[in-house]
Amino acid sequence: MSEALLLDLIETGTVRHKDNEHAWVWREYAGRSDNLLCAAILIGPALIVKTVMHHFMPE
């Protein structure tokens, strides 16, 4: 995953908050065979990407 794609995912994806500090951001990208892409993030003074997943299934 490129840095540009990760930034687009974070800026335009669907967000689901676990609590005030943790969230998942996901989005489907046309032409990719590994949809949905998802980033698990930590929200604080800086946004930290904990991990990136493919074939994500929101619950």
C-alpha cells in the first residue's frame, strides 16, 4: 500500500469509533482484488496507524 493510498483511506474512508482513542477506517477501491482496505488507528495528539488490513469485514 502506498503512502498516498493510505492517506486517501484515512481522509475519505468510513470511520467506526471503538472509543475516544481507537477507530477503524475502511474503504473499497475499484480495481483492487483485496477489498475492503482498513486501517486501525489511534487518535491522539498525532494519528497513529496501528495496522492496515485487506479483505476487511465490518461487524
